[in-house]
Amino acid sequence: MNDELPIATTHKGVGIHAGQPARRVALVKKEIDKVTRVSDLEQLYEIAGDCSWSPEARLFAEARCIAGLQIATERRQAHADIDKEAVVAAAAGLSVLKWVCPDRYCSILDSHPERAALRDDPLDDDAE
């Protein structure tokens, strides 16, 4: 059994989770576009952990931040005082079905779920 949330479509190579209304998908795409324009690793890390951003944008920020940390390390460049584990923890559970919040677009592992957008239709307990 696959525990990953199903992907309905992609935008700029980023998977967009299935089961979202069209207006929500449009918002997710705009947020992905915003993350594309961010190059600062600390800002990417902050986005990855911020529930007010869509899970897809947060996962993209996580991936970009980790890639930036790896590149800086390989080039022996100074970079933000962030480690990979902290970045992964910031976006933990966002794409895993059993960790998805049933009422909001976030993970049940997030520290401030009240900042996440409410789902139009909460997930069924059977879907988790």
C-alpha cells in the first residue's frame, strides 16, 4: 500500500495533491511560483515550516533548501546555519497520508496548524 498522497497534476515539476478544488489548485500554483523566485536558504527553510503556505509549496521549498545546502557544502561556501534534518523536520508528513491533517492543508505534525487553510471538505477517517 502506498502511503503517499496521490498527485493530480504538476506545476513546474512540483506535484499537486489530488482532491483539491480548482481555486485551491490555482493558489498552490501561485505559491509554487513564489518559491521559484526565492533563493535565500533561510527564507526557503522558513517557508518549509510555515503552515500558511500550501503543503506543495512547502515541500518544494524543502527540496530547494536541501539542494542549496548540498551545493554550498560541495563548493565549501558559507551558508545559513541550517542543517538538513531541520529542513526535513519542518515539512515532515506533508505528503504522507497518515500524517495529513483531516481539516486543514497541513500535517498533524505541524506546530501551528491553525495557520493552515481549512479544507472545503474534510478528509474522511477512512481516507487516512
